[in-house]
Amino acid sequence: MNSKQRRTLAAIFVQPTPASIPFADIESLLKALGAMIEERAGSRVRIELNGAIWRCHRPHPGKEAKRYQVEEARELLQRAGVEP
């Protein structure tokens, strides 16, 4: 995991939840942690990390993840046993 991915991991766990994290940075972090990312129809994505599954939509037209998506990513990381 590189320094940008470590910063993204720390940002995901910040309270209150930020809404300024690019979704691509979250995907990059999850890939570095060994997640399987499966493209679905449209903007849908299925992400599996250490047995934990997250189904979501990539944000559009913007690039930043919505607050609820950051919270869902945090929950996925916690279920998968990943902490900052």
C-alpha cells in the first residue's frame, strides 16, 4: 500500500464523514488490500474483501464518493478486519 492509499484509508475513518474522497481512490485502496472488484451493469460494482461484500454504484456525474458511500466503505473495511 502506497502513501496515497494510506491517506485514503485514514480519510475514510475520519469523523465526521468526509464527502470529498474520489471514488477512484477508494477503489485503488481496496485493490491494494486484495479486494476483488467486479464490474456490473451500468455503474454498478461488486467489491469483495476478505469475505465481506459491498455492492454499490460509482458516483456520476461527479467523481467524489457520497458520504453514505464513504460510510459503507468504512463498514466494509471493518467487516474485513482492516483498521487505519
